[in-house]
Amino acid sequence: MTEERSSRRARAWLLEGLSEQSARHPGPHGTPPAEHTGHTWWRVMCLTGVDYFSTLGYQPGIAALAAGLLSPLATLVLIALTLLGALPVYRRVARESPHGEGSIAMLERLLPWWAGKLFVLVLLGFAATDFMITITLSAADASAHVVENPFAPHWLRGENVWITLVLVGALGAVFLKGFREAIRVAVVLVALYLGLNLVVLAASVRQIAAGPVVIEDWWQAATASHSSPLAMVGVALLVFPKLALGMSGFETGVAVMPQVRGDASDTYRKPAGRVRDTRRLLTTAALVMSCFLLLSSLATTLLIPQQAFESGGRANGRALAYLAHEHLGEVFGTLYDVSTIAILWFAGASALAGLLNLVPRYLPRYGMAPEWTRAVRPLVLLFFAIAVAITLWFDADVDAQSGAYATGVLVLMLSASFASTAAARRRGHRAATAGFGVITAVFAYTLVANVVERPDGIKIALLFILGILLTSFASRVHRAFELRAATVTFDDTALRLIDAAAADGPLRIIANEPQEHTTAEYRAKEYEQREQTHIPDGRPVLFLEVFVTNSSDFTTDLHVHGDEKHGVRRLRVRGPGVPNTIAAVLLRLRDRTGRVPHAYFDWTEGHPLGHLIRFLVFGDGEVAPVTREVLRRAEPDMDRRPRVHVG
């Protein structure tokens, strides 16, 4: 008994918060509780900023490795794409998905049936790549700051993998306990980190101003390596895709929209204040980050020897920290290291929150994940295990993971720009359609160039996609015989017909094809069922007709409508699958009337395997036995289980 009680306690703790069963789950971090009034936009900006701004910890070093002496020019191209490409796109996404759904939800609406589901699963694979690599890459870079600090104990030297695993484990532990004060912590970390970066960059500018020959030496070295300034610009255009990490954070910025307070007059359908303030959040973050990227690129390129950026060099993965130690002393440098480690670790928290939003929004609703994935703690354990595997695979190397990270970021931005193009076209905005189309083409080029240069990124993303597809379809088949109805409601006419029929005893329900029929056809159907399945004479019957709307959907809300036509009383409902919908309605009728209903079916001709495939793909097939199986799984008590009769 003690073990059983402990097991129940552990299960209750693990699945705490598993209460949302609606057809459109908002994600455990997607919608604040009712008593929560949200935060001002600049505070929420700090939450998304721990992901976006923390890239300063490794972006300048990656830019120097990728572009060499042309790092400032390549960074200028990146800034132009950020302000003229990514920012307009995500301002549109914020308007089109004001509840944090993001570009994936926009694209989901474009493709119907299974095509839309497959497309979303592929995008989720890239999103998982982005967010998971954010966790592991940020922790790996934080470990680099730990071991390179002069005050770090000697026994930490070379132990980057174990330090990274400890940071990832600490992140998982925080989320298992509950992460309620994320925004307050984010505000402190972002303010401290950006403030220290300002000090480092100001000291670097002073150093450059004191020796202007540094700029001359850089320009001479750059022009000596290239035939003309135009050639330098061309090279910068070619190498800037490698700097794509500097645009991470926009998708997170949209995901945290539900945390933005907005105006008192905002409604769910028209949250104008939230949209306005989120767009302000995105614009401010992009402008701040662009300034820091340009200044940091100039400072690190001019003041750090190129060999220091190489693997094993003192500036590898920590260029600004190198400058902090060199020009401001070891004490200030250590303070800078601590702030960098903290924000990089917290960037993983932002990414994990993004994952915990995405998975419950889609996979359980598609039937492509177990119901426990709606809860936070099981997902945290799953993502922690994946993060450990990635860290061990890449040996906690920042440079090795940057390709996969950039691939995930660029695919999400490409999908967002394409979704924005489609949304503008649908609304008849020709200029916006053309503009977003150009941005889509630029992101497509950037993605292709990145994949060609670093194919390991797409390989990692394909592994995530393959894993999601296999587990999703296995889950869908495994869960095919569930009720698949979040709620079942009846309109006033349906309630009147049900109560009238229930007055004469248990309900007698005839399952019928939903096409329009004549009075004669309904009479023949009723006579046939009464004769073959021995419905008691004189007892009233109700016809139940199911319209399959989208068989690729899984969990839906069922709304039953009643009418009287062709001399019979009908209950009509739209659902994703005929047997599951009938079973859900029968159980709800039992609860409504207090009596076990009886349902009457015809056998369907054809091969059982063909019917099974039709059921899994199209939602129909052999209805009677599948309905009975769904009822058996949903109601183990045979005395309370609705009766199925087949003639």
C-alpha cells in the first residue's frame, strides 16, 4: 500500500497541470492564468531578450571565424536583413497570431487535411532543432566562459562537457520545480548583461580612438586580401549566412505575446493593445541588438588577433569576454563572465519555454503524442534527455553546433516570411505581398547557402523531423480508438428531441449515412433496423448522422444539432471520425438521460484491412465494430457501456 501510495503521489506530481483538454490547447506557458494581467512590453522584451541578446556571448567570435577581416561588413548585411527583413515579417506575424501561435499556426491554415499536418510536423522538427540547440549551445558557451576564467579552479580545465551537462541539468530542475518568476529574473539579467557590454564596448572604442592606426592596419589588411571595395562587399554578401545566429529570438518574441499586458479595452478577438506593444517589443529588441552587433563586430575584429578566434584560442566563443579581461582587468572580466554565464543559461530557459508552448499546442491535438505531453514535467524530462544526448554528441563544442542552430533559425524565418506573404496576398495588399516575397527569396538564399556550407545542420534537423514523424504516426495509430472528443454539447432542438425520446425509456439511436434522404428512404431504414435488430415496436428512435469534416484532426469539440425532417427526428454532428464521434455522443447521451442508450448499425461490406486503413486516414470504414471498441476502451464498466446492435 505504501508503494502504491508513493506511486500515485509521484504520478500526480509528474502530471500536475494536466487539466486542459480543449481542442485547441494554448500550451502550459502560452496563456497566463485568469488572475494574471500581463506585463509591460519592455519587461516581456527581456524574457525574449535572454535568447536574443545572449548571442552576443558567441556571435562576434563566430562572425570573425566566418568572415575574418570582413566581419564588420558581413555584420552590416546581417543588420540590414534583420531590420528590413526579419523585423517586418515578425511584426506581421504578431498581427496575424496575437495569442502566441506564431508562423506555424499561420501556415497550418493554408494547407488542408493531412498535408497541413505533415507540413506542421516538419516545421516542428526545425523548431525543435532551433530550441534544443539553443539550450545546448548556450550551455556549452557558458562552460567555455567558466573554464577560461583565470580564477576558475584548475580541475575545471577541459571539463566543458561536464559543466555543460550540469547547467542543462540545473535548467531542467528549475522547470520541474516550477518557473513562475521568469520575467523578473530576465529583467535583472538583461539589464546587467547589456550594461556590462556597454562598458566593454566603450572601453574598446576608447582603445581604438587612442590608436587610430588600428583602423588603418585593418583596412590595409582587408584591401590587400581583396581586389576592390566592391569585391569586399561581394564576399560579405556571400559569407553573411554564416552569421544567421544573430537573428535568433524573433520566434520567441512572438511566442511570449500572451504575457504582454496590452490595453484594458483588448478582447480575445481584437487584442489591439497587445499587438501594438508586441510590435514595439520586436522593434526595440531588433534596434538594440543591431547596435550591439555592429559595435561588437568592429571591436573584436580590430582589437583581437585572428588566431585567438580559432578553436582552442582564448577568444573562441567568448570574444567580448576576451576584451573585458584584456582592457578592464580580471575582476571586471570575471564579473562579465558571471553575467554571461547567467544569461546564456537563462537563454536555455527561454528556449525550453518555447518548446513547452509548441508541443502541447499541436501534437496532442493531432493525436500524435500521448496526453501526458500536455503537462510540463514529463516534457521537461524528455527534453532534458535529448539535450544530454546532443551535448555528448557534439562534445559541448559551440562551433560544431552553430550549423544546426542556424539551420533551425533560418527555416523558421523562411516559414514566417512565406506565411506573411500569403497573409498579405489573401488580404489584397499587393505592395506588402511583393515586399514579403522578396524577403522570402532572401531567406531562402540564406538558408540554402548555410546548408551547402554546413550540411551537418540540415542532417541534425532531419533527425529531429524523422523522430517527430515516426513517434507522431505511431502515437496516432495507438490512440486511434480513443473518443477524440474534448466536449460534446447539444443545441436546444437536440435537447428537446432527446428528452422527449428518453421519456419512453432508454434511447434508441440509429446510425445513418449523413446524405440528404427522402421520407421513403428514412422509413425504409427505420423498418429495416426494427426488423433486423429487433427494436421494440412503438419505441421512438433518433437518427444520428455524422459528417466527417477533417479526418486528419484528432481532438475536437462536438456540437450536436437537432431537427425534424422527412418525418424523422435527427441528431447531426460534425467530427473527425465516424465511430469515435458516435461513441462520444452515446456516452454523453447516457450521462444526460441517466440510462444506457442502444445504437443500431448495418454491417459494411469489404475487406477488414481496407476498412482499417479507411478509418485511420478518412475517418470512416467499418463503423459498428470500431464504435464498439472505442466504447469498450472508454467505459470499462459493461453495465454502463452503451449497447451496440448490428443487423
